[in-house]
Amino acid sequence: MLAAKFASRSSMSQSWGRLMSTVAASSSSSYKLVVVGGGAAGLAVSSSLANKLGRNEVAVIEPSPVHYQQPLFTFVGGGLKDFNDTYRPTTEVVSPNAQLIPQAATKIDPESNTVTLSDGSTVSYEYLVVAAGIELNFGGIKGLQDAIGKNGVASNYSPKYVQNTYEFLQNVTSGNALFTMPSTPIKCAGAPQKIAYLADELFREKGIRDRVNVNYYTALGKIFAVDKYANAMTAIAKSRDVNVNLFHDLIEVDGPAKKATFKILGDGARAGDSVTVPYEFLHVTPPMKPFDFIKNSKIANAAGYVDVNQATLQHNKYSNVYSLGDCSSLPTSKTAAAAAAQSKVLKHNLLAQIRGESTPSAEYTGYTSCPLVTGKHKLVLAEFSGYTGTPQETFFFNQANEHAFSYWLTADLLPEIYWNSMLK
């Protein structure tokens, strides 16, 4: 499937672009700015700074040949978007003024200002931005790696399994449809429940909703972190007969038997117990963790995330190191909207430092957004500060209410802005 689309975009020019990237990467090992990560956060920084600093002053370390617009995965899993609309070759989205290094970072040494690559070579930097994202840990749940992609088990969090979601949902005729949220920090914390509402809608359209139990299991103690939106989502779940089970953490999947086992968390009477539930469909949000090359480096905090000032995004020890997005220690929800807001602050502060103009002065206040899809043309647009839990809504209406405009904005307008503005 990927090969077909790549061919449609002129394989000759892309092959030449990849070749030139590889050649240039091997001929130069020192850059003014190195950005680790070619996801939304990394490209939001590298593209504009490459244009300002000049050609080949900026290097982007990114091993994946494909860049995914991950917010669209929920729509793919719900059968509302085509998977082909979610990705483009990495060579097409990296600025032509930046040098793409198509390898993985394996070590960061802030004392020597170097990044070690998967082939053993090193890249030197004057300034470093770490935007590597967060690692999906499918191996963190017993039996999940053997079950996912078959046995009715899917996940919208992986391009490998997202298309299985809609495929397996269509096969359901009765029984339990389970949707899970882990206890670890994750990216896009609203996505685990979004697909539950889309599944509910699908089952109703097929006329089988009375034969299917839609059950949402979250390891957390509430359905959403911010009270205003938690109240709205609780009411929506109740109106759709989506059973919400708090403090339930998925710990094991038995694919052949189609059974999921949860550990009960919290401090209630059953805390520590486990419960096994049969399923016909299981959507898993995998636990997530920092990448080892960050966790084991001197730039990480005790939890394994890049230790940065939550206002300036500058490292708390190494002044020439910055971080944003999912791999950073910023105590806010890990979303593309957060990365976009963070990138503006980071670029201002870093560029000022490079030019010797001032100490970091722009401040990030924790803004993030979580568009909670609740059905076709229905969406709750949560906007808030992850630092304070205070709503920071953009529009004149109450965004905790389901609205067709919010759906259009998220499903149709923002994807265009993502490709044509945010990444550039």
C-alpha cells in the first residue's frame, strides 16, 4: 500500500532526495542545530529554523521513511477517513533547507554535544532540540503482542494496526466491545474513548446495538482530566449506554480465548484484584514510555523525560538543549496542539539565544487541545491549560457541547493546516 502511494508521488525524485540526504549526512557531521525527531513537534521547529538559519545549518534525525498525521488515526479506525490520507514520505515534509539524517538516535551526550546514530557514527551540534516522541509499549501487556492484529484486537495508536479497528468492528454482531486506557502517560489521552463512541454509532447503524455491550476501561480515576469536559463526557457516555469502568488497567490479553484481564487500581475494597472479561472486539491503547536513549542520558529527569523548564522549554542544566512534545517533561497533555503551541515558544527562545539577543523570554503556559470525537459530525473540543486544568476555549460557544463545527474544524480544516502550515 505504501509503495503504491510513493510511486504515485514520483519515485525517481524521492529516491534522488533520499540518496542526497544520505550522502550529505555522511559528508557532514556537525551542525548549528540538530533536531532529534521528525514528527509533528520536530518538524514544527526544524522547518522554520532551517529557513532562518540557512541551508544545511539544521539537521533532522528521523529513521522513519514515512511521516504520519496521527490525529487522523481515530477517523481511520472509525471508518471516516482513508488511511492513505494520513501519511506522506518524510523526504516531502522535511524542509529542503534542512539536512535529513535517516537514522535513529541511540545516544545523546550533552557534555560533548553529540548524538550517536544507529550506524555508530556521531553528529555534533551547537544547539539541540529533542522531539523524539514517546514509545508505544505493546510488550507491556502480557499476550498483547501475540494477539494484536488478529483475534479481534486492534489499536488506533499504530499505523500497523489502525486499519484493523474498522475491519474488526464490522465483524462484531454481539457480545462485548472493550476499549482501554492505560495507567502510563500517553499521547492524545482522549483517543481511547473517542473510538468507543464511533463504535457505538456503527453498531446502532447496523441495528445490533442492543446485542453489543460497549465497555470503556480506564486505569484512571475519572473519564477526563479537566472537570468541565469530564462532566460532559460522563453525560455523553451515559446517554450512549457506554459503560465506564474507572481504575481498571489492562494487564493481559488472551487472544485465542478472546479474554482480557484487568487489574483494579485505586484504594477501594477491590483494589489489587483482577477481573477477566470476554470480548468480541478489543481496542487497546498500549502503555507508553520514554525512549531508552533519552531515559539513559544525562538530559532526562527521574521519569525518563527530557528535563526542561516548563515555561521556556530550555533544559534545566544544559542551556543549549531544548525539548518539546511527547518526550519532554512538560506537565501537560501530549497532543499535536500542545506541540504547535510549544514550538512557537521554543523557536522564539532558541533563535534569540543563537543570535545572542537575550535570555529566553517567551513562555509556554500549558495550552493543549483534545478534540473528542463522539460521532459523525459531532465533537467536543476540549481546550485547556495542562498546568492549571483551566479551560482556554477559542470560540464563542460552549466547547464542552457536541458541535458539528468542531467536527469540521478537526476532521477537515486542521489536517490542511497541519500539512501546509504547521510543518512548514
